[in-house]
Amino acid sequence: MEEKLGALLVRQKMITPDQLRKALEEQKSFGGRLGSSLTKLGYIREEDLLKFLAKEYGVPSADLSSVKIDPQVLRIIPRDFAKKNRLIPLRKEGANLVVAMSDPTNIALKDEMRFLTGLNVQPLVAPDHQIQESIERHYFVSETIRDVMSEVAEDEMELVKDVEDVDLTDLRAATQQAPVIRFVNHIITDASRMGASDIHVEPYEKLFRVRYRIDGVLHEKIQPPTQLKAAIVSRIKIMSGMDIAERRLPQDGRMKMRIQGKEIDFRVSIIPTVHGEKVVLRLLDREALQVDMTKLGFTPAEIEMFRKCVMQPWGMVLITGPTGSGKTTTLYSAIQEINKVVRNIITAEDPVEYNFSGINQVQINEDIGLTFAACIRSFLRQDPNVILVGEIRDYETAETAIKAALTGHMVLTTLHTNDAPTAVTRLLNMGIEPFLVVSTVHLVGAQRLVRKICADCKEPDKVTPEFLEQLGVPKEKISGLTVYKGKGCRTCNNMGYKGRIALYELMQMTDAVRELVLQGAPATEVKRQAVRDGMKTLRQTALMRLQEGTTSVEEVLRVTLAD
């Protein structure tokens, strides 16, 4: 069928023979249908292919992008059968079952469905990728929390009704009940499918809720019955190797799951609250980790500056910003850039989230005295070229890192400050001498993550010129400027945003900045000098992203302060 389709498209001059050859190679490498490969490579528009298929097969076409399917209809054909044969049931009309198929000419498959369902099959043709997306979306959604919870018998609900009175044997038994297992698997798989970075499972006095952090913003997903909180939390504890009997102290654990063909690590943290234990699962998807410096959000000039500084034989590069602003990813991209066989790279991290080949990574364990400072002192006896310190938290760590930078090592590290100039002030306040700071620090970079407008539902936003000027957009660039927002669509789960990009504020230690630091000048004065020397502030970088249509006014205001 695939070869026939390709030949027909060439004959109708909808694609060229060379395009067909490349699409067949793509299909051979990555699987799927020929039509999907052709549209993915941009050789044919999806709507044109759909019209052609409908005309060629003599059956109506179906656009599945906005179709809603009754869960009762989905139960007629099992999910595995639908996925294997690339089809999805759309509706039942009397004795007929309307089914979207990528190959409606497959008579044997239609006969098999007729035997399976006892209904006459009425085929529609739809693009293969739409069918696959629709299967994932609808079959998954049909297994809602209500479906899962409806399977929990009343005696099971009573079994875990009061966490303080639960017998451990009963609680362990409850965690093995199929509905509890399915619920935990459901939220984990759903969060991964939606691109969440964290899952929050939170108990309150009269409420038990689950929230996902997607592109840096928390969204409430579901509210399971409060009676199940003990069983659900205990199930997560068992999966991550924690003690289900301990409910008074914080616990940390890890687990690994294979989701949609990808192996994903989870870092699990549990703390006791007044209404029960709160769980946060951090999703660590190695495949989604972006360590290519050119794709983080740097401008070409900033990449050149950053590379030049991290390639120095000794000294220090500091990255600052709040938790979750992408500091670790930026440092990982830096060490991947310099990860060559001629360099010995050692890291001290708390925790080690991702493992990299060719880099020696050490997990901090303060309970046994393995602190950041102790690690750095040990590293110096390991003949390192580059040392990555996960975070400078105190004077001892700062002093040891500075000494390492002074004695011929490149040190990359992070600090929690709001902007780049304040990082220098923070080191001075910790007790580091000004002459040591100016002698070692090459570059300080502050960063934030800003959400990108969804490309599929991007539309112009109505903003007055006066507001843009107040925001900080230069007057000469306001005339004719169009800013955008996301309307919300299926692609972005109706959020209007899809993905994030980093904003950077890179402050080089120029001679003028060094002189101010030696004089003990305040951070505001250092910032003014850095701007005169060419530094772009976080707000200025955000406005650049606004003007190019990457992000929205809402995001600029959310993540940056006015200069």
C-alpha cells in the first residue's frame, strides 16, 4: 500500500521521485506511515494528502485534531488493537461503527473488526500521525480519575480512611490494590505526556489534590478522594524505596519507569504536613535535557563570550538565579562543550540528576561529612582541569572554590541571587576579600526561564504603545511592532504556551567593574557600569524575545523586574 501511495503521488506530481525516496528512507529509519514521513519532511501539506487519500480510496476523510470521542465508543475496540492497526473508533450509529483508519482499503482488518465488535464497519481515512495522537489522547483520557476511583470498593475506602489509625499490614495491602496502582501510574504517565517537570501530591484538611508544574507554572489536575491519600502516598513510597511506616520525618527516594518507550528517572521527596504527607516527584527525562549551548537562548555574541570564559585554563564562572531557572542545565551545557579526553572534569552535586559519560560526578552527603567544601578539597588531589560545584551556600564553600580557581583550575558554580551584579556583592558579604573576587571571577550570568508562545495558536495581542513604552520597549521600535499571545489549543493543552527558553544577563568582569568591586561599590553602581560596558539586563533580553514574537507581555512581567 505504501509503495502504491508513493507511486500515485508521484504520478499526480504532488511529490517528486527524489522526495519519495527520501521519505521512504525516513520511514525505514523511524517507522510510521509514508504519509507521515512526507508531511514531516514538508514535501506535502497534510490537508492536501487527506483530500488525495479520500478521493483515491473513495471514502470520506476525517480531521481528528478537534474530535471528541465518547468513552463508551472507545470501549468497543481495545486500545492495543487500535494502536497496533492504526485506527480509532469515532462513533456508533445503530449497527454501524464509524472508524478512522490510515488504510481504509484493508479488507481483512475491517472483517476482523466486524468479528470483534459485531458491528458493520464504516471506514473514514485520516492521517496516520493524527490517529496515533488521537489514540494516546482519547484512550488515556477515557481512563479518568473517576473511572479509576469507581473501581475502589467501599471496604477499600474504609481501609485507608484515617491515616493515623491504619494498620501497616492493611496499608501495605491497600497499596497493592489495582485501582491505587492504576491511579499512581495514571498521574505519572499523564504528567510525562504533558511535559511536566514536577508532580505535587498535596493533602489539606478537606481537600486532596494533584498538580503538575508545566513550563515552570503549577496547574491543578485532579482531586482524588481524601480517603485514598494514605494508600496513594504509600504506593509512591514503595515504588521509590522509602519506609511506609515512617510518617513523621521527611524522606527522599528515587525510582525509574519506562513511559512511551522512554526511560525516565524520578526524584521523590516527601515531607510531613499538618494534614498528611506531601509528595513531590521531579521528572528527570534525559532525552528532554537540552545541553546544546546554541539552543538554550544565548545570542551569538553571548555564546562567544560564554565559551571564551569557560575555556580559560583557570578562574571562575558563576551562574545565578532562583531554583528552577535552568542554572544546572546551563552548567551542564558548558561542561559538555569542554568535555574532551584531554580534560579531567569533576563535579560535586546535590543531587546528581543526570549522568554524563567522561565526567566524574560526586553526590554530596552532608550527613557523613561529604560537603561541597570537603569535595573541592579532595578534588584538588585528583589532578582536575575543571571543577563544577553545584552551589555555593556558605563561606567555607566559597573560600575553597575561590582557592581552587586561584591555583590553576576552572571552577563553574551557581549562586542564588536575583541578578548578576548582586552575585559579586553576595560573595563579599560571605566574607570573601574583594581582591580575591576580582582575581578569579571571569563572568557572572543571571538567568530566568520564560515560556514560549505556542506556534499553533499564536495570535496578535492588543497592547497600547504607551504600555509598551512603560514596559521598556525603545520608542523607535514601538511603531509597527506586533506582540503576540497564545490563544490555547490541543497542542499546548489549552495553555497558550509550549516549551521555554532562557533569558540571560551576562556580566563580564571588565577593568571598570573590577575597580568598583575593589572600592566596595554597591550592586546598583556595579550594574550601571556593567550596562555601560555592554551588559543586557534580564528585562532587556526579555523585551528582545517579546519583539521577535517568542514570548508574551504576560511572561515578560512574570519573570523580570523593570530596570
